Amino acid sequence: MSKLQLKKLLNSMDKSDIISLMLEMYDTKKEIKEYLDYYTSPNEKEQFLKYKKIIQKEYSLNMSEPNTRLSVAKKAISDFSKLKPSPILEAELMIYLVECGCKYTYNYGDMWEGFYDGMVNNFIRALKFMQKHSLLTEFRINAENCVKWASPCGYGFAGEIKDIFHEYYGRQY
């Protein structure tokens, strides 16, 4: 169904039918419940911390065997983004994922190619987002940490992270 079709349908319904539909969706879909709860009582920081914890769990240095599932971490960012948070918190969550991945490989040694590709792609995505919203300065230290923690890693990962950093911040690091 297109947005136009949905709009026509909603316009044809009376108020009580729309309320019933909303309540049914609220009860049956976790994502809708979360969105409506946030919409009616936005607590950006609480939601940010919730999604940050999901990422942290995937790349935790305190677990004997963390999951390191990039798909779960990316979904956390995507779900947070759907709430339309402030760009600064969205950027912070995006760079946090890369920091966690870089710190994880720094502490545990070389990873597999897909791991590195995912971190590189997310580093680019985070820095592009920050540039678009004029937030590069606020997150320079976070980006420098990514370079530092990637530095002993193999397979060209350290060089790629450093090159991406230089592309956005210049060669001062």
C-alpha cells in the first residue's frame, strides 16, 4: 500500500475506527508501541542509552564470548534513527559502534575481513552523517580513538581507518 492509498483510507474512516486501529497496532507491534510511547513522551537520552547498551553487548570486552553481530548493532542504530532523535545523539551512537569494534579488535587481535569491512563502512557512514550535520568537531576525539585502536590491526584495516579519518579531518593526526 502506498502512502497515498493509506491517506485515502484514513480519510474515509471515522475517528473511532482510527482510534481502534491505532490501539490494535499498539498492542500487536512492539515497534509501533515504542514509537508511540516515544512520540507522546520523548525521552531521547533514555532511548539512546537503551540502543547504546545493545551495541555494547555485541562488542563487550567483559564477556567471555561477545556476539560481534554487526547486524544487531546496525539495527539498533536504525531503530534509534526511526525515532527522529537529535543529530548529535544519532551521531554519537553511530561512532560508538565503530569505537566498540575498533577497541574490540585492538584487545583481541585480528578479525575476519567481513568484520573489518563492516567497521570501515560504518566509520564512513558516521563521518558523512557528522559532516552533513556539522558535528565533526564534536566527535573528533572519538574518531581519533578509532584510528588509535585500529592501528595494530592487520589486513589493511588500520590504513583504511586512518585514510578515512584524514579525508574528513585532514592530516593533523
